[in-house]
Amino acid sequence: MSSLAVQLYSVREQAAVDRRAVLRRIADMGYGAVEPYDAHLDPEGLGDDLREAGLSVCSVHAPLLDERRAAALAGAVAVGAETVIVPAAPAEWFADREGVELAARTIGEAAREAADHGLRLGYHNHWWELEQRVDGRPALEVLAELLDPSVLLEVDLYWAATGGVDPSGLLTRLGDRVSHLHVKDGPATQEGPMTAVGSGRVPIVDALNTAPDAVRIVELDHCATDMLQALADSHAYLTGLAAAGRVSL
């Protein structure tokens, strides 16, 4: 079983029908871990289903910037996570320096509360933190400088490319703050449906080699083809690259 993970948001529709079956299918593909996005809703049941499938939790996306924070942190602990990720912050926070400073303060507050639960906190980007510029730089890079050094970054390669930056260059500038990667592919546009990793325009190989120690999490927000098949194809592509010595997983 590989160290690759799946963000469970990818299979939200299938899991709503039969979560146990979907998790078993993910494990059968060869994935070893998952990143839940809704652990606060049913942590005990989800934990049981993950154990049955033999899947570990690499991190958890959770609603940490509103009144659900306490439940989100408790859910992350219950499913065995060590890292909890803010999945998004409002796009308007990244329009100017004042907004980015607000983002840094708010995320920092969540990070301190997460630490009280024994959790590290990270932030996951979309395109708007990169498309919008502050002082001539992608707003995400300004945010990284303002955040407490304990706050990690989960860089979404697809959304970075969609936001107009080279993912490898971004990863180089952010350095070891990047602990997790969302590995996804497609046309690198806001509207276009995503595809299996390796069949789109995102420079996956270069990005993975730029951040060799970051956790690799496959996510497809929506897909041009069958989602489960795309996840299987993504796993085959990435493990094939590793077998050929082109990337590390």
C-alpha cells in the first residue's frame, strides 16, 4: 500500500450512498490514507469505517474559521489526525494587505486553539490567494510571511496554476512551510472539469520534485470522467512515476 492519500471531498457523492464501500474501493486502489473534510459530523462512525478499510488519516479539512471550530477540532482528534487544515478563507481577505493581515490573525487564532488539542494547523489555497496580488506578490506568499511559523501550508497545485503562478516556483519560495500537497490535474481553469492526474496541464512531476517531503493527496473537486476510475488512474500514474524513479512518494 502506497503513502498516497485521497481527499474524501472527491468522493462526497459516492460516499453519501455507501461510505464503507467507497473507502474499501479507495484502499483496493492502493491508497494508504485519506484526508476527510467532514469528520466533525460523524467522527466515531467515520473512524470505524476507516479502520475497517485499513486507511489512516493524513490530515483533516475542517471549518475552523466559524462557530463550528470546537466540533471540528474534536472531530479531527477523534479520527486520529495530527494536522487540521483550513480549507479556504474569503477571497476578499486577499485583496489588499489589510485583508491579508486579518487572515493571518484569524488563522493564527485557530492555530492556537488547535495546539491546545495537540493539533498542528495548516492553510489550503485556492486560486484567489495567488491571482490577487499584494505589494506586487501573490497574496498567499504575503500571508505565509505574516502567519506564525508553526502554521503549515497545504499547496493545491491545480489552483496555484489556475491562479497564474508556476507551482514549482511557488513551492520553492514557500520552502519547508509546505507540508502537504493537493495533487490534481486538468485544464487549470476555474470552470473546466478536472481529470485524472497525469492527463492535464498541471506540471505535476516538477512540483512533486520541488517538495519531495510533502504529503501527496489526490483530490479532484469534480471530474470530466468517472470519479473512482480517475482516482484509480491517478494512483497508477503516480506510482508509475515513482517506480521509474521520476518522483518520490
